[in-house]
Amino acid sequence: MARVLTIDPAECTSCRLCEMACSSAHTGQFRPSRANVRVAIYPDDAIYFPVVCMQCDDAPCMAVCPSAALVRDAETNAVLVIDNRCVGCRICSLACPFGAISYWDGKARKCDLCGGSPECVTFCPTDALTFPAVEKSTTAARQAFADRLRDTLKEVTAS
Amino acid sequence: MNAYAGKVARVNLSRGKITTEKLDSKLARAFIGGRGLASKILSDEVGAAIDPLAAANKLIFSAGPLTGTAAPTGGRWMVVTKGALTDTIASSNAGGDFGPELKYAGYDMVIVEGAAKTPVMLVIDDGALELCPADKLWGQDCHVTEDKLHEQLGSDFKFASIGQAGENLVRFASIMNDKNRAAGRSGVGAVMGSKKLKAIAVRGSGGVTVADPKAFRKTCLDLLATLASVEVTSQGLPRLGTASLMNVVNACGALPTRNFRESQFESAATISGEAIAEKILVRNRACVACPIGCGRVTSVKNGKYGGKGEGPEYEAVWSLGADVGVGDLQAVAKANFICNEMGMDPISAGSTVACAMELFEEGVIGESQTGCNLRFGNAEALVELMSDIGNRRGFGDVLAEGGARMAQKFGRPELFMGSKKQEFPAYDARGAVGMGLQYATSNRGGCHVRGYMTGPELLGGPPALDPRSPKGKAEVNIGLQNVTAALDSAGLCLFSSFALAGTELPDLLRAATGFDYEPAEVVAAGDRIWNLERLFNLGSGYTHKDDTLPKRLLSEPAPGGPAKGMTVPLDQMLPEYYRLRGWDDKGRPTKKKLSELGL
């Protein structure tokens, strides 16, 4: 069963180890500007969370690519960039609703799930990034929401 | 170069000239980077006897070889200069995003020389460096400065800046980065103010390469696993922040209270980490590459103490709380917010107010001078005085000189609780005597983070030591001082040391830099850095007579609590400390020691 990269904004502390891990795995350097996962940080609001490709089932990037450079990996379900087909037009970046496709050295760059073992998940010290089986990814969020609601209700009924 | 950016920017503000130099790899190996390498450069280029606020002083912003990598807690950087508060060599450490960004922009270090005639800021945009006018920012606090610069330059820039305190040469002004991170101590912000440098803005798109990525990755993951299993770094600090210490240290009878008159505070619980978590904590915030994430994003809603920001950290909740006899958490938080905004060190700010409160209660100074009833516990006066200090307004102008100069001025120097003109942090050494040795020997004056004896004395080690006994303290203190000098130079946070059991630091440095560091070489580098700093201070005019403590700690027994009746038997530790350091009986490094260290 395919696994999916799952984000829990409540767990993120803004440490950016995901950016370090990703850029190191893909470029051989600790270089956040070339990481496929970036942490959005709003310091004044104390809000931070990783932004990364969601590997959409009906992926707009694949649909708009004029050179069929984006393909679905049968095993990991990741959308991959085939470098020698990519013409560097960046239309995929525009189409992506998450802004999760970047561009450097003439090619589109995006999360490839590290071939099925995402390095960002390995380094994430909290559970802000996890890699559960696809059906668990939604039930976990539902459960987390239910837990939070229960806590709130308990507080309300107690006061 | 591996791990290093390999370049140093030199900015001469008097001439408005910027040059770039190559990093010397031999020196990098011997002094690691960060604190060590910058101290070497300062020692070589600046006469130790200069006035710290003169244009001849230099101000060095310095990242370590691990800064900007995935090394856990490796987002740290240092400011090194001659301290405006202490007249010692000063090195202040900060976290946040600024240090890594400097590396990504292509620089290990920025050396600021001379002084500008009118306010300027330095903009580093990858390889491009430019000095720009900063007249419009002068007078603004650090938060407003960052907001305006974000609008002007772009949201992906990171900043280090001074607020009003640095501009007004408050002796304990800090340099703030990423709004609430501070290179806090010894008056580095006043030096920046004396140079009329308002801010450094930096943006970098480059990266940091390591020599052996596979070995580096493994050590990083091992250290992450250890940090996730050690109680302090996986539970205590994330849950309660550094203020988790408040109740612990108070229970040990080592919490200085009302300018060290007592060593336990009756309202400790109301300003503890637990109270912060319950009343004002919004969320945690981590520095770059840190799995601990002890930062406290906090908010006080409404009321006269309303505000938001980060902290207070343990030291601040003590200096602005127990030490001034204030148990109102909202007031303490507000005073701390003001320190962050105006850019000043809350430890020295609070302690100086505490000293003034004792002078007031002793009748040495009166309301005609202070402008308020400055008794211990006056929370409103405390908060009011914070902005008066930052603006050097009224009695704030006197406080802005720091406790040592103020107590001297009023003829009661013994009431200053610090050493080498720097106020002590939050541990009463009468309840933990090894910290007394640390205070007396610290190269930047009163300081805990140059050799954190609280670990062995109060937190169970390793090694666990009896806090009341002077036995074995010299050796452990020297070991901690050396290792800390190496950590500060590498770019790791001191809190990583709660999880460092063996060779992690040399392993990380070896894999990152490619230098074939043995563990002993890294410790020797720490020893070298410590001795270098000592030589600077001797050159500045300090002698063994200054390796001492206030009379209160040496001869006034703690009045109550677990440390009741205790004083610090410094004379039973200091000679052994000198001997083990390889110094003569006047505290001077011997020729033999210096030649061993290659100094």
C-alpha cells in the first residue's frame, strides 16, 4: 500500500531540519534555498509548518506539462521529474496549488519521496512530517481533530 | 572549503570600505570557528587595553563550521568584541536564523572596524555587500527595525540589529536577531551602537558542504536519537523551557533573591516554567536545526503589562523576578519584552535594578534620585525603569552603566553582585560552590554558560558532585570551560551537552571539516581558546585579584534554606584551578603552557 507524506502544522517547531535533510539528500549540500520542502514561518503569529508536494492523485502539474516530463512512480506514488524530458518551462510551478515545484539549473525540481524513504521524515524531530499508509493519513488527522474537540468540550463542560 | 564558507567580510565603517578575505584553514583548525576563531582575530588585531567604545575596537560576527548544517542544535553564532560592560573579551552567543543565513550568503565571519559618522546598516545579499544609510531606523526598537527592513528588502532577509539601548550605549545592550534571539551579554550592543551600525541584513542562497556526508548524517541521526531520549532535552526543555529550573534551583536553596540577600524566593512558583506554560505560553519555537525547541513564544493579553514576544527565559525570570523580589509573572514578562524590543540584556538590567533597590533600602539613595519608591518588589517601578534604561532617561541613565559602576558611584561597591563588572546570573554560589569558582574565573565576568557547574552540582551530572563541597570542582570546571569553548566555536548550542556522552562533537567536526580531529585535539582547542581569552583580559589590565567574588558570597553566610550558613570557600578552589590550568600563582599562563597550546 502506498504511503503519503503527511503534515501536522501543530507539531512543527520551525527547526527546518527537513530543509537541511532534503537539500543534503538531493544536492549534496545543506542548502535550504534548494530544498523541496520549505517551512513557512510566521513568527509574529507563532505559526509554522512545512510546505511540500502532496503528490496529488489528479496532479495539475502532470496535466499541464507540455513535454510529459512529470510521471507517476508506480511503486511510491510520487510524481517524478524526468530530467531529460523537462524543457524548463516552469508551467508546472504555476499550476501547482501549493507552490511546491521550484526550478533551478534549468529543470523543474520537486519532492520525489526519496524513492520511498523521505529523508525529511527521518530528520523531523517531532511528528510534523510523517509518512503513514494512505488510509491512516486521513484517519490520523480526524482522530487528532476529535481529540482536540474533546479537550475543548471537557473544558467547556467543566467551567 | 568543507563546512566553512571559506570567506571573511571586512567592513571598515570609518572609510566605508568593504573587502573580502579567504579564511585561513590552519587557524580554522586550531580555533575551530565561531567564538574561538573570532577571539584569535580580535586578539591579533586589537590592543587589549583600548576603550571598548572607541573606533579602534572591532566587532566580529562569527558562525561555526557546524552552523547551517543539520548538526542538531547547530544553528548558533557568536558576537566577539571587547565588552562595553566588562572591559574583558566578550563573546555572546545567539540562535535563530541569522547565523546559518550568513553561511548561506557565503561568509563565516563579518569583521566590523572603525565607526561611521551617521547611522548605517550593512546589507549582505549573497556575494554582494553594501553599506546603506540607516538614519530612518535610528531610534526604532529591534522589532520595528526588522519589520521595516522586511518591507524594504524582502521577507527572506534575516537581521541582527540594535535597539535604543545599543544606540544610547547602555553598557549591557544586546544585539538582537530574528526579533527575539539575543547575543545578550557583556555589552556587545553598545559596541555596535558606538560604531553607528544599526543592523546587518543578510540573505543567502548558497549551501554548506561537508567532507564526509555519510558519516556526518549518521552522527547527526545518532545525536538526534540521544536528544530525543534524554529527559532534559526531550521533556523538560520542550515542555517548560529553561524556566523549568526555577522550582528546581529554588528547592536547592541556590536561587538568589533580592540582590542575593537570600537564596530562596517565596514566590518562585508564580514565575516558574510551569506558571509560564499555564499562563502566557502560546507555542514553542526552535532555532535552526534544533530538535529541542525550548523557545517560548508568549503573550500577555491586555492590561497594563500587555504585550507579546518570546520568553522570559530562566535567567530573565530570575533577574526581573526573584532578584528584584517581584512575583508578578505578567510584570516580569513585560519587563522582558521591553528588554528584547529595546535590545538589552535582561540579566544585567534586572540585577542592576536589584542592586539599586538594595541601595535604596539601605538609605544610600533616595526617591529624589530614583524618582520612585524603589523598594524590592515594586513591579511597576521595574517595568517603568526598563524603558528609562534603554532611553537613558532620568535614573535610568545611572542604571544604564551597570551594577559595578553604579555601586561604585554611590560608595558601596560591595553591593554589586557580579564579577569583572558583569552581573551574575541566576545561581547563588553559596548553595553550589563550584559555580562560585566559575563566576570568579569566567573570562567574560559573571556568567554560567562558560562552564555550567549547575549540571554536576544541582542536576545530577555527569559527574554528580556535592554542591556544598569545594572538592574536585576545579578539575570539573576546567573541563566544562574547555568543552564549552569548543562547542561555542563549532556552532552547537550548549544544550546539546546534555546529550553529548562521548565523541559526538569531534565526530561531527571531523566529518564536516575533513580535518582528522581526535577528541583530544578538540578539547585542546577549547583549552587554547580559554587561554587566549585569559591573555586578552590580562592585557586589558585584569589580574588574579579580580578572580574573586563579592564579599557577600565569600563571608556572609546564606541566611536560610538548604544552603543556610554556607559561604563560598573560593580560596580552597582557586589555587588548584590555577595549578591545573598550568598557570602561575598570579593566574598567568606559564610559558610552558602557552607553548604546549601553540600560543
